[in-house]
Amino acid sequence: MHVSELWRYPVKSLKGERLEQTEISRLGIRGDREIIVRSESGQLFTSRGKPKLLGLRSALDTNSLATINGHPWNSPEAVALVSEAVGEAASLEQVSQPQGFDILPLLIATDGAVKAINIDQRRLRPNILISGVNGLDERKWVGDTIAIGNVRIKAVKLRERCVMTTYDPDTQVQDRSVLLRIIREFDGVAALDCSVVEPGTIHVGDTVESL
């Protein structure tokens, strides 16, 4: 088994960026989900309710500043983009990493489950995609330690999937049958919510072991 994809999502609920390598701290991937979108009243906006956010691309620039479609996250241009996407005035806020997470700091998906579900892996929004996994073997990993080089990651639980899986990552067109199939045929779960036991650096192509 090996790491085939690495993903970071600097702005929560926006399209992410593929990486060739990344540092993994106990809080996950540096710069992941550190910026959130809020309404004027303070409500958190996510792509569950505002799927047009998925049409905006977030990345880190050379100075490790989060950007939205190339604009610094704290610029008027970035605010205008997210406001247009949600259909009302919005603001962008930088938060400490744990606040940006729904559950745990890393989400690991496997090619075996992706093929079994017959889904574009981007709909699962993983941080790490592991290839060379047989079928639904990821379901046997809960409680195990995943070793990638010197990095050790704890597979805590399977992720319960939500409406975000129903939106095409390129067009944002909704297909409700995707989530219905996950619920009906796969108990509503796919991919692994994980914590970091031993931090370090990982690369695309690194060998993976489930200990």
C-alpha cells in the first residue's frame, strides 16, 4: 500500500489543493481548514448548505497565506467571492486548527472503498488517499495505527457521510443518489477519521502499513 494523493483545504468547505508532500503535526496538515466562512450574524457557512463554496479554490501561497482563487483570504476580492457563493454578505475568519475540524484532524480514504462505492474520491474530501487497499479493508483498521514512514496515525472511527458527497466537485450539480447508496449499501460510512500519534513528513508514494 502507498500514499497516492495528499490534500489540504486551507479554507473550510472550499475546493482544496493537491500536495506532493506535507508535514503532519498532531493537529494534522499545516494550514488545513484554518479559515472559515461566516455570515454577518456569525453563522458558520459550509458547503452542506452552500454548495457553491465548492466552486472556489483554496490554497496556500509561497508565504503560507491562505488564498481564494488566488486572492489573499483577507482581501476584499476573497470576501466578495465567498459572499457571491453563499448568496449574502459573508466574512472570513482565521481560527485555531482544532476549531476548524468537524471531528478529528485527518481524514484518510482508501482506493478499495472508493472503487466499491464507485465514487469520485474528491467527494469524500480526504487529506490522504491510500492506494493498494483491498475492497473495504479500511473498515478493519478502526483502532489500528497506520504507519507512513516515521509518521504514526491512529484510525479512530469510520466517517459518517453527509450531503456534501452528493455535489459534483467540478460542477456542484447535486446527485442525491450518491448519499442514498452510501447509506443503503455501506451503512452510511466511508473513510477514516484519524488522530496523529507521531508527527513527521509524508510524501506521495510513501509506503503505508496498518499495524
